[in-house]
Amino acid sequence: MSDPAVPASVFKARCLALLDEVATTHRSLVITKHGVPVARVVPIDNHAVGHGSVTLQADDDADYFTASEDGV
């Protein structure tokens, strides 16, 4: 069975409700733009990750979270 898909515009409008749905159903949700999958929201295992922690999936992700020198 494939994960349900939601257009990005619907996800934007209903973000908190959709996150609650993922948390309660423990089922992933695919976000699409123009019908093309761009992201997946997955339920988290509370026992696997400490509260307030972030796990980077690749070394180059660190650049995304680092402020540039010009403050942008």
C-alpha cells in the first residue's frame, strides 16, 4: 500500500492537522508539487530519538543550518 499524497498547497494550509494525523496513524505522508513527490513526512519513534535533538542525514546538510557570513 502506498503512502497518501497531499499537494504542497494543502499541506501548507493544513500542516498542523496533517502532522497530528501522521503522529496518530503512524503512517507516512508524501508531499507533492505539481503532482511530483518532493518530500515525505514520517512518524517518529519516540524511543529512538531524544527530545529536542536533530539528526543530520548527510554531511552536506550542515551547510543548510549554518548562517552565511552576510547574515542571510
